[in-house]
Amino acid sequence: MAIALGNPAVSTAFPPGFLWGAGAAAYQVEGAVREDGRLPSIWDTFSHTPGKTLHGDTGDVAADHYHRLEEDLDLMARLGLGAYRFSISWPRVQPEGRGRPNPAGLDFYRRLLDGLARRSIVAAATLYHWDLPQALQDRGGWPARDTAERFGEYAALVARELGDGVALWTTLNEPYCSAWLGYGTGVHAPGLRDSGQALAATHHLLLGHARALAAIRSERPGAPVGISLNLAAVRSASEAPADRAAADRLDGLQNRLFCQPLFEGRYPEDVVELFSGLGPGLAVTPGDLEAISAPVDFLGLNYYGPIWVQAAGEPGGTSGGEDGHGPWVPELRLRAYRDPGWRTTAMGWPVDPRGLVQLLLEIHRRRWVPAVYVTENGAAFHDYIDPEGRVRDPERIAYLASHLEAIGAAIAQGVPVRGYFVWSLTDNFEWAWGYSRRFGLVFIEYGTQRRIPKTSFEWYRRAIAANALPLAAGEVFA
Ligand code: IFM
């Protein structure tokens, strides 16, 4: 299929210095889960528990990035990547989640950082992308305040040992998912279904962010630090008051519950009220909110598509999530809304870049942060190797082009977007969906671990080289 791209109304050139990136996360790509002193994370335990992931897939091997580091670095260089966003595996560098570091684990990331530096690729490190050491979960996990303190120590260790090579720090990736999918709906590790625990986890994740921010600032003065949030562009299925209220509840849980403490130093009362009486809940001690709202250097925005919801009846089980958005904890009383006419990705998520512009404009309107990076954006499709041995993914190209156009439009309206990271560099372990959902610019043939750059890889290479979308309005990319 050939596709025509380009919106003549929107400038497709990006500002000088715009950072063109791609991302990955440790548990999703590294594999080597039992090597060189690494100990289990909550995702090892969860994925090895029958029934938790599709087909029982685990991250044991994943994209075998741990053993194929040089090959993957060469792919990044071939792409002309400006920045690589990766996460550091806490159970690899500090296997017990406290105390002694693991020299072999640190060494892996030193080799990664050296390899990036040799190829002039900026290193954007995330400290936590969901792989809590199991030893810390055994002591209570994120619902326990102590985990936030341990995270601060881990951040200091990483900043001290690896900080020379890191240009951009992100403390947490999508704490909404860690708290509410991990402890609320249970579709992510550690698989608990308790909204009170999820609320407690939210506060301790944010406190962990605060501790990590302070630790990096003290170890590496001047290094830019931010946090990546998957803010939701929430849409109500109708104008009916019940549906609008449902949309507002989701806005409360996924957006305000994180943005207000981080940027305004308070928790939203309606959200706290919704979960009141569910222990342990929020245990805020004096000084917490001041620490959590310490200014960051940038906000990382992760965006995939708008989230359409409608009101559900009385609280029952969790709702949604089979295919599409959700699930949500029962107290939210909402269901996913889906229109059969929509274009969707293999995740069942609607394709609509307008939500991205809306979020960027809103962030800017509120003047919360001096800079924004789109730290994740991309799409899963059912890619395959064709008889000619190629992986053609025109839908992904169209998706990326339309979202980059949207970013161009936001920049033109003054939003300080400094860079963009495609999710993701290679296909990888998509959490509860295992290997059934492919997001990569590079196809992984999992049996052999052969890497095959998709057509989107070449398209993105041209965009990076031109610092602009590679095609003008009406041109065709086959
Ligand atoms: O793969 C995930 C990533 O780990 C976090 N953000 C969303 C991606 C796609 O679901």
C-alpha cells in the first residue's frame, strides 16, 4: 500500500536542535534475567504466574538486547538517531533493591553509555520503568513508604556510577500504570486488585520521584531531570451528564491525581474522596507535597490516542481492557466506548493525533514546565515478513507522520516541545500482551532474534536527516 502524507496547513520542519529519538525499557528488551547477578523483579514473578500474560510470555529472553548490544547500537547509528531513551533495570544494578550494587549490572549500562557516546547519540535514561525488585515487593512494594526512600538511594547510586554519560534523566515512566494497573486492576505486576493500595502506591511513587530528583540534583548538578506521564486525552461518549461525569473521573485519576501534586503541590479532593475509606489510602506527611512539587526541568508526555469512555452502572468488577482502553478500577464506574468506524491500532486504540495537540497546548497554557519531550508515541500493528523478506508498515508511517505533524502544529503555537521519541526502536515484550503486539521500527523475528528494519525505519531515518517530515503534502512513500 502506498500512502499520501502531508497536511499543507502545517509546517513540517522542526526547530534546530530538535531531538529525534526512539525508546525501549529494560524488561521489555534486555532478556538475560538470570545473568550476572540480576535478581527477579515483580515482572519476572508476574509473567511466570500462569494466566497473567498472553500465551504465558515472559521477558526471559525478550529482544535479547543484553547480548546484542553492539548490533542494536549499530542499528541506532544507521537510523541517525539523535537520542536513545532506555530504562535502567533496578534489579540488575541493585538486585535486592537496597544496599550493595551489582558491578556486572552497572557494567552493562556503562557499555551502553560508551556505545552511545561513540556514536554521538544522546543518552536519555529512565530510572524506573516498572521493574521493581521482587525483594522490595516482598517488603510491601510501592504501597509502603520505605520503597520511596529505597528508590531515592538507588537514584543516587545510578547518578553517581553512571551519570557521566547521561544527558537527560527521567525518574518514573507512567506512574499511573505502576500504581493503578499494578495495584488497582491487577493487569500488571504485582497483580493486586485493591484501589486503596493503588492510592498509597501513587503517593509513594511520587515521593520516590521527589527523592530521585533531589538525589540526581545533588550528584549531578545542572543535569536536566523530568518525569514521564501518560496523560489522557479523555473523551466522553456523549453529552449525557453521566458520561461526562465518567470522563471527569478518569481525568481525575489519570491526569489530575499526578499533575496537581507534581505541579501545584496538592492532591485533587474529588479523587481522594472517591477512594476514601479504602485503606491504606494516602498517607501524606508534612513536607511530602513540597518535595513532590519541586520544579522539574521538563515533562515527558507519552501519548498513543484519546481515551473514550462512558458511564457504567454500579461498581462491579474491573471494566474494559480486553481490546482497547482500560481496564479501570470499579470505583471509577466507567466503560470504554468504541465506534466501529474508527481507525485503530492492534491495541484497539483509536488513531487521533488531535488529543496530542490538546494535551500539549494544555500543558503550555498552565506553564507547568519549561520544556516538554514527547517521550513515547507509536503504534502496534500486525507486522509480518513478506515473501520478499521485507516488513512493510505503511500504517505506522502514517501514524508517526500525523503525530509529528501534530507536534509541529503545537510548536508553531508556542509549545516548547524539545524532542520526540518513537515507541519503540525494536519490537519487544508488550507486558500482559506478551510478544503479540509489535511497536518497533525494527522487526524482531523472535525464533532467531534476527533484526529486520521495517519501512518505517527508513521513513524515520529520512525525517531525522532532514529535521523535517520527509514528504511534502501529497507525496507518496511506498
Ligand atoms: O510498551 C509500553 C511502554 O512500556 C509504556 N508505555 C506504553 C507502551 C505501549 O503500551
